[in-house]
Amino acid sequence: MNLGVGCSSANTLFSEINLVLKKANKRIAIEFKVSTSPTVSKGFYNALKDIEAAEAWIIGPLPRLLIHRH
């Protein structure tokens, strides 16, 4: 499994995704949030499309599991 780690540069494809896991041709995008009411930007969704992510997870300190499908 290859790990791709996002960075803060606005010029990189992964600038809106904190972590990308890749196995074969499947990519899983992971975004980490510290807020109890996490939100993601339009750039996050654009990056998901750009990398053709099969799954996306938002990890944060929530009291229950939230499932969001885009």
C-alpha cells in the first residue's frame, strides 16, 4: 500500500486532502478535523474528483458516526 500525504501548497493536487491511501488503482481520501462540527471546502470535493477517489473519510471528534455521500 502506498501512502500519499497532502501538503499545504496551493499548487499541489492534494492540497485539500490530508491523507490519500492507494492500493492498486483504488484511492481513499482522508481529511482530519478538530472541530465537533466539521466542514470541508469546495476544494476538498474538487480534489476528490481530480484523484478519482473511491472513498472519502472525514475524521473528527464526533459523538456519533456521520455518513455523508456526495
